[in-house]
Amino acid sequence: MPATDPILPPTNGVIRRSGCTAADSVADTGTVSLDVLAARRARALPPGVRYELKGVAFTLPPVRALPVDLPESAAAGDTEELLRRVLGEDVIGEMAAAGFTLGDFELICEDWRRRNGLAAGTAPLLPAAVRAGGPR
């Protein structure tokens, strides 16, 4: 039998199982691609939650869908600051004009945290490496 099988493509030393994704194997460069796994995880996230109070409607995305470049206070678990960043000043202005109270805002924060599996006072929303400004 020849050194290479004419039916099977050469593996270059990397054996791939049937059904294996790019994230399951290591390329010749030693890099693991997580693109497939990240896309799968993003599709598995729950949809955003649409809230309405005092005539102001807004949608909050799942916490795990938020970008990592949030301010440190948000990364440290400060849900109020996080919501301000997510909603933006325009929506916050609408809330103020509609007569939202701090209690209303707190209620939104509590419900959003609960729906995302984050109890009040729980661990930070982002991994420590992100909070600290990157891996060491």
C-alpha cells in the first residue's frame, strides 16, 4: 500500500474526526479557532427582554451579549452603570422625562439581573482578565 491513500486527503499530522469542527482541532500554527463555538453560543443566548414603563419602551440584551469594553464600574457588577451604558443617554432622558424614579430603575436592574441568572451582589459580570485590562 502506498504511503498516502489516494482516496483520503493528507492530514499533515493532524487527525480530524468525522463531524469535527474547526474549534475542535489545532491548526499547524497551534491556534485553536473558537469562531464556531462562539457563533453557537451567541445563537443559544436568550432573546433580549422588552420592557415598558410609564410609556417608555426599551429592550435590554442578555448580559452575555454585551461588549467587553464596558467601564470598570459596570464590569465590577454595578448594574445601574451598566444599564446607563446599554440604554444610552437618549433613553435615560426619556425615562427622566416620563417620571422614572430611582426605585423604578432599581426594579429594572433587579429584573434584568434575575432574568440573566445574576442575583444582586453576585460576582462581577465580566471575567477578571477583562476587568483588569487584559491577561497578564
